[in-house]
Amino acid sequence: MPRDQGRRPFRLQRTAKPALRRLRSRLAGLLPGHIPIAYKLSLTIGMLMVIIISLMATLVVRYQQDALSQQIDELGSSLAAQMAQSASEPLLAGDQLRLDVLTTNVSTHSNILGTAILDPDGNPVATAGILPPLDGLTGPLPQLGKPWYYRDAATRDTIQLISYSYPIFVQDVIAGSVLITLDHSTWAHAVDNAYRAIIGTGIAVLLIGGLLTVWLSRRLSQPIYDLMSFTTAIDQGSYDQQPAGRRSDEFGHLIAAFNRFAVGMKQKDQAETTLERYLSPKLARTLLSGSQPTLGGERVEASVLFADIVGFTGMAEGMRPEAVANLLNQYFTMIARTAESYGGMIDKYIGDCAMLLFGAPQSDPDHAFHAACCTLAIRDLVDQMNEAREQQGHAPIRFRFGLNSGPMHAGNMGAEVRMEYTVVGEAVNLASRLAGAGEGSKILVTEEFMRQASVKDRIEAHPHRIMQIRGFSDSIQTHLIDGLKPGFKEEYKRHVSQLWWQSLKDSA
């Protein structure tokens, strides 16, 4: 039933929150998927390091392999060329003994595991040590210059070998060729050792670089976290928290700008909070919407309630001014809170009378029903307050209520240098006259009010009497509101109970 039940009091946050949320969303946009930016920076830099080190390692290993391959090729070709030169004379002379001795002596070299001297048809003439298969071989050996594996029958160890061949020239005629087999394991181990060293170095660099990257990323992203915390504090209405430390970079300028922003927001909040105490929160929000207030207004359909204390002049006689002010403040606080909860606003206080407005400055199609509910709630709360006053030995306070709906002019009235928002019109004047002509605790309304669409099926009332109101030529048929119809009472009672407890807190 109450349109604004549970709404928080108006604060600066209502106007500042949208801009702050947009700012925070932009900062949060730097962290897609809710991944902290420090981790993203660390991951990005780490991936770059992995790629760069992997490329460097690949290039170094490839270079090392090429260098060792070139080295063993040069060694193998050189040894084969020397052996071919030594074998040319005995091969031409057919000296088998010298050929056998030559192959045997060359095989004693530390890196040479086998030698062979072949005739022009590729048939072995003299051999020693380990050699690739030679039986029935014609043409170039397929294993030449490529590593191949040999398994020792005795030890059953597998070793990696490589063979090289060189032609034997006798007077520019190829008389045969020599074949030597080298132990390729030494160079293979050297390549593996280089590969492991590079990998180990790369892993060490990655670990050290990763730690430094995480530290650097956290240090670089810390100002962003400080700004996020700062905006969260501002969003919650706290302007005293400021990012710590001074920086001379772009973050330093941004932090300084945020600090100035917080100071300005704090001053604006204080000014708007003060303004809120002099104006209705709804009116304050309307005036602070950004438009420059000017004289004038618009025609609206709204409801007006006048709540006037019966016999207050005589009651206040003999009371100290402070006591009179405290008494009025207690009841006006309750009335203002009740009006706010039903979507209404305090238009003004006129001595001991409060003027309440429903349906302006913000339109409300149920303004008449909300005005009636607010009036009933005020009456019930006043009755409960009177019970407490009587228990304390004080006289009860009675209100007269005049309620009316209809067309009226709503806007800024007064002068350019001093204006106020209010409503004027025949419907307003009639509500004021009804309050003056009413009786204590009676809610007096017009026939026009009872014909309002939002009222006739929800409110219980009975005809009162036809009254001649001062200032109106025609007689006015009046009604007295008794309460709400079934179906609306339970929600109303719960709301009044909440308002009563809030009134107790306000008076405590």
C-alpha cells in the first residue's frame, strides 16, 4: 500500500551513484572475467617470456646442433681424405698387408671405430672395426653423413655411429674409396647437455622473472586497487578515505583529481543534506535534478491535506517557547515521516498546521488514496501518542483534518530572489477551509474527493452534512472517512505499526 515504504532518506548518493557506477564499471572493464589485473599482467608478461625464451632456446640449440654437425662432418671428411691419400699407393700396388695395417692403425684413433678400403665397385679390400653393412652394396652408402645405431653383441650396448667416405684418386682416376666410422655419441651428448643447460637456464630465468613480474605487476596495479577502494567508499557515502602515498606519474595526477572530487562531493553532500532539512526530500531531488528553478509551474491533478491542531493557541499559553517548539517538532516529525512513506511531501508548516501534498511534483495516479491512507495513519499515530501523553499526565493533542483533491497549479511561487514550491487553486483553498471547519480527529472530505477512482472502492466513509464554506458561493456536501475497506486493512495496520516504532525511535 505505501508506495515508498522502506525507502532510505535522500542523500547525495542518489545523484552521485549513477556517475560513480559508470566510473567503477569502466575501471572494472579493465578486469574482464573478474581476473585481477595483477594476475593478467603477470600472465601476459610470463607468456611473453616463455615465448621469447623458447625461441631463443630453439635458435641456440639449432645453432649448436648445426655447429657440432659441421664440426663432425669436417672431422670425418678430413680423416677420410687423409686416409684416402695414404691408401692410394698401396691400393695401386695391390699391397694387401699395407692396406690392412693402414685400416688397423687408423681405427686406433679415439673417435674412429671402424675403417674400410673399397675397390671401385664398392667391394671391401681391407676392413677394421665397426662398419655399416657392405655386402652387395653398389653406389653411395645410404648411411653416409647420417647417424646410425650399432648394438654390441657382447655388451648389448647400443651406440650411435656416423660414417664418411672419400674417393681414392690415382692420377685423377678413382681407384676406390675409403670409409671411416666415427662415434657420434660424444657429439650427441654434447647437444643434449647444451639443450638441458639451455632449458635449465630458461626455467631459472622464468622463475626469477615470474617472481619479479608478479611483484612488479602488483606494484603497478596497486594504484588501480586503491582507486577502486576509493570509489567504493565514495559510493557508500564515505569521503574521508583517500589513496595513500604520493606519486609523480599519471596515477599521481589521477589520485589527486579523485581527492579533489571527494572533497567537492563531501561539501555538496553537506549542502544537500542541509537543503533536505528545509525542503521535502522529493522536492529537493526535483530541484537538484539540474534545471535552473524559475517562477511558474503547471496544472496538475493532486490531493492536499491540512492537519491542524485543535486549540493549540490556548494549549501553548503559559508554556515556555522551547516546550512549544519541542511539542510541534515531535508531531511534525511523525507527520513528515508518514507523508514520505505514502509518496507525499510536506508543502509547508503554518504555525501548528501542516500542509501535505500528494501527486506533485511527481505524478501519482493514486494520489487521493495515498492521501487518505496517510491521513488515517496520522490520526491513528496521534491517538497512540496521546495514550502515552495521558499516562504522563499531559493533555491529549487533537487534530482537525481537511482533505481534498482536484485540479491545482503546482510550481515555484514568490519572487526571483526568494521562491518556494507550492500549490494554489480552489481545491487547495477548500481543503484549508475544511480543516478549519472540522472537529477533532475527524477527517473531513468533499463529495468530489469521494468520487476519485482510486478512493471509491477502497475507502469507507459516510455523509456528514452540507456545509456553507466561507469564500465559496455554493454549499459543499462533506463526508467523514471512517477507514479502509476489507482487503486493505491488514497491509495498512502493518505499515502503521512500523511507523509507530519509528516514531518511538525518533523520540528516544
